[in-house]
Amino acid sequence: MNVVDRVKQVIMEPGKAWPSIEGENAGFKDVLFGYVLVLAGISAFGQFLAAWVWGIDSFGGALLGFVRDFILLVAGTFVLAWLAKALAPIFGGRGSFDSAYRLVVYASTAVWLAALVSVVPVLGFLVALGAMCWTIYTLYLGAPVLMMIASKSKTVGYTAALVVSGIVVGLIMAAIFGVSDVGRDDVDVHEDGDHAKVDINLPGMNISVDTGKMEAAQEALEKAEEEGVQAKAMSTEALQPFVPESVADWTRKSFKSTHGNVGMAFSSVEARYTQDGDKRLELKVMDIGAAPVLKMAAAAWSSVTLHQEEGDEVTNIYQADGYAIKEQYRKSGQSAEMAMLLPNGVMVELSGTRVGIEELKGVAEAIDIKGLAGLSRP
């Protein structure tokens, strides 16, 4: 199976991908040269773009970062595989280094690809968070198949051991959040009915992942794939009324609409508003529900809660009224951002300069969110 087909299978149908992978006679060299080098290059390039475009580093510095990240990603797969193989017998499993290597490599697919969109602020965060959660879920599904762990409880324990050891979550944190020190007391993977839940507690950050919600989303995606359903994005005309000329005493100064199908269907409308001279507000309404990869990220987002404080900046991710919500703001009130993912795949983004989070929430309440949530895709 070529790289593109394997990526699609692992991302869209992880439950079916693992038996297929287990049946292949591929050694670690085949996976390294045919898959790892390609995806590690893609991941490192995405991080290079983010560092250069956003001025985090100079072109030369970002290029050196690309080389460093590429080497670390490739080398890291061997360390992760060795630990995965060593831990398996403790939980009644067994497997060769080749099996362990395939497990950690293919389970990390979503994280590697997420780096490509890290250059896009809110969407990049959504995809990165979704990739982190999907990697944990994919690992949980693959452990019984490749490492021959028989019982669900031991699978949960094995997954917990990998995560606690920093094998998966440490790599994800280093790539996405800049955190690499994950200890045994920081991560808890446990059974919750028929599914597993993951709780990650780091200084200033708490994350919870519900694999049950992710499994339901995966099944819905697989059904659509089997039925050959090709979703279409909503028209910009349908979205435009939700970006009015004025909202909550803010006056619209510019407007833009985008609709396309370059690899994936999407549509968006956005506007800029002003108030009291130096206050600025941006409102963007996007239909991301027609793109499978974004559906995956959205499903992961809706299964996660997060609280993080770093200096003056606060980030919250939670669910309310059936919506997945992300807030990021400064306690000083100098800036605030808010994103809401609706059940129909529409995302609303709000960002303000010299605007506090409570004022931004007031603007959100003035938007017809229920009307947006009621829109149907063609």
C-alpha cells in the first residue's frame, strides 16, 4: 500500500487499518524508508513554515530547525518502538521490534500531518489538538493487534504505560505545546464503561480525552466512506447573513467570502468591525464539516476538555449547549479569541484587540448561533 493510501486508511479507518498492517510482511526498514522519512519530512517542513511565516525564527534559523526536527522525529521512532516492545510482555503481550515499530509509526500519523496546518492560528490549533487525541486513540486500537495484548483492561494498562513513559504523549507535547517533561503522575488512562479515558495533568494545563466519542465519530466517517457520500460545503450566501453589517454595537468595515474545493470542500465568510476608534473585532464563519480530515479533528476537539494558564494568557476548551468551545485571552483584557464548533460542522471564530473575553462572549451571544447550527449541507 502506498503512502497516501496508508495515511488515508490510518486516519479515516484506524479500526480496519491495524488488521491490514498486521497481515503485511513489512520490516522496520520498509516502514522507515517507505513511510517514516516521507511523513517526518512533511512534519518538519510544517514546523519550518510556522516558525518562518510567523517570525518566530529567521529563514536560516527555521531551516536549521527543519533539519533538527527531521532528525529527532526519525530517531524518535526507534526509541518509541524499543519501549513499546519492552513493555508488551508486562501486559501479557508479545511482539517483534518490527511490530512495535509499525505500531508507534502508524499511530503517530495524525500528529505528523498536523504540523502542515500549524501555520494557520485557530485551525492549526484545532487540527493539532485533534491529532494528539487521535494518536492516543489509534494507539489504543492498535496495541491488541500488533502486540497481541488479549484483554481490554491490559490494553488500557499498556496504553497507559506508553503514555506515562512519555512515548506518545511526550512526543506530542514537545511538538504541539512545547512540553516534554511528562511524568508518571501526570497521565491517567483508565476504563470508562466500554471505552478508555485519558487524563493529562501538566503544570498549568489539564486535558481529558474521551475515546468513546472519537469511536462514534470514526464509525460515522467510515459509514459515509462506504456509502460513497461526498459532502459539499455550504454556500457563502447561506453563511453571509450571520456576518451582519453591525453586531452588538460594532460596525462592519470590511467583508470577504471564500468558497473552493482544492483537495477538500470548504466555504467561509469573514468581516472586520470597529468600535471606539482603537478597538478591533474580527468575525469568521467557516463550514469545515465537508472535509474528512477536518471532521476527524473536529470529532477529537469535541471529546476534549483543557485548561491552561501561562502568565497573563489563559486557554480553555470545553463543551456547552452541544457546542465545542475554545477561549484564549489575556487577563489584562488586551486581546481575546473565541472559537465555537457547531454540530453541523460550522465553526465561528471571534478575535478582538483591546477586547476582554466577557465582551467577546457578549458579541457571540448577539450572533444567531442557533440559526447557524440549524443550517444543512447541500
